[in-house]
Amino acid sequence: QELSALRTNVEEERRRLEDARKELRRERQTLAGSLAGQQGLLREKLHSMEEEVQGHLSEVEEQRAKDEVKRAADKQARKKLEAEVAAHEEDKRTFARERAAAVARGQ
């Protein structure tokens, strides 16, 4: 009778352990699915961030190119203005020489 009770207890314990094992398996599968879902979301977020960064890089490159074109145009305009100033200064000197010559002739 005692042996029969022990066998019954062992069987009950075995069933309890098997149920617990099944429950753990279900939880593991649930967690694995949740983890896979989170990984998918993280991958999507990373991809989105990479696209955003690439967009910003493209904007920066585009602005850099525009700035370079503007710098070149500014440099060219500066050279043109410097040439105009130099020509004006030469005209002033020529006018001063001609005036001095005219004054000298007039005396």
C-alpha cells in the first residue's frame, strides 16, 4: 500500500513536471515570437534612420556644391571689381597728368 502511494505520488509528480515543461515550452515560443517581432521593428527603425542620415548627407553635399559655386562666382566678381577699381585709379592718374600738363601749358 505504501509502495502504491509512492508510485501514485511519483506519477503525479511526473505529470506535474511534464505540464511545467509544456508551459515552459509555450512561454519560450511566445518569447521567441516577441523577440523576433522586436528585432523586426528595430531593423525597420534602423533602416529608417539610415535613410534619414543618407538624406541629410545628400543635403549637405548639395549645399557644399552650391557653396563652392557661390565661392567661385564671388571670387570672379571680386577680380572683376578689383580690375574696375584698378582701371578707375589709372583713369584718375591719367586725368591728373593731363590736367597738370594743361596747367603747365597754360602758364
